[in-house]
Amino acid sequence: MRVAIVTGGSRGIGRRTVERLCGDGFAVVFTHSGSGAEAADVERDAAARGHTAVAARLDVTDHDAPARLFDLAQAQGAVTAVVNNAGITGPIGPFTALTDEDLRAVVDVNLVAPTRLCREAARRWTTGEHAAGDRAIVNISSVAARTGSPGEYIAYAAAKAGVETLTVGLAKELGPAGIRVNAVSPGTTDTTIHARAGEPGRAQRVAAKVPLGRPGEPSEIAGAVAWLLSDDASYVTGAVLSVAGGL
């Protein structure tokens, strides 16, 4: 069975991605950092539909997280897909209020951890018994990488811009090995990330600036991820797919 790794899969975009990939025939191993009840719900819902979703509680910034996660996923079968979804914005506020602690956390979770997981995938997929076959990585960026998010979370925007550069560079380096690397850039999406950043109603507030007049739904982002992992996107690599309602 094909196996997909999804980081941050217990809620929001990550949860919908896990559900979509299960429906597409993947067994999914997903991470969460502490939302045990929600993760258990994802596992139960998948099992009720005859699918396999396995929760792994780990901090994606731990030094051994990439190897542990791949080992766990490979126990389910051949890992053919990686989705770097886990992310944090840090508190909403002016750049002058950014603390060193928040800066390190934002960069570590949003850029360093995806880079390290991509490196683990590249190492395993280009050598040894796991090198054969189609493989694909999808990194979750943000429209913030283009807008800069002034007055809200510039450090997050900068980290996501780094994710997009990582995606383009890896696509060129890993393409000869048959490994595709793409990114999805969501616009404002109606998830709990806004509440965790300090403004639960932000998605609706920002919606006034969106040409389509509403925030995105997590399932709409998950659909883009699923397409990039599908055979229909077999000639797509190095792309940053904007799913932002026209922003």
C-alpha cells in the first residue's frame, strides 16, 4: 500500500488532507504535537471508512523527528508522499513586538522542520531499497509569502517564502531521481490557526479583501494537495499552486 506522511494532521487543513488522501487510497501517518483527542477522532473516522490513518505524537522540531516519522510510516508500507503541513503563525501583532522566542519557534516549525523532513525523504528515496518508483513532496506555504503580512506576522510570511524557495530548489535537484516537489499556497482559510494566533474572527475579517468574497475551506486546500500527489500532476514539479480566492 502507498503511504503518505502528513505533518500537523489532527485539525484544519491537515485533517482534511489526511481524510482526502485516505480516500485516494493512501495509508496515512500524521503528526500532532498535543491534540490527542482530535487525532484519535481522525483515526476512528478513517477506520470507520475502511481506511488507515495512524497518529504520531511528536514535535516536528525534535532532532530525531524526521527519522522517527519515516520509520513509523515505512512500517505501514512504501512511503511515496510527504506533506509538510504543520505550521504556526506566532502571535498577531506589529513586528516590533516579535520576541526572540516566538521568532525561533516560527522559523523552526515553518521552515527548519520541513527542510529537515524533505532532506530525510531525499536521502531515503535516492538510495537503497526505497529509491524506486514515483515519489512526491507537497509543502504548504501561504499567501503571506507574497503579501508579507505587515502588522500581523511578518516572520511567518518570511518563513513561508523560504518554503517556496526550498520547493523550487528541491524540484530541480531531485527531478532527475523522479521525485516531484511542489507547494500549495493557501489564502486565508477558515481554521483554528487564527484563534491560536489571538484573533478567532480573522478569517471573516480578511474575507472582505478576497475577490471571491470568502475565506477558503480546509477541504479546498486538501484538494489541491491531493491533485499534486496524483498521476494527473505527473509532469508538475517546482510549482507553487495558489489557492487563495484571487488574492
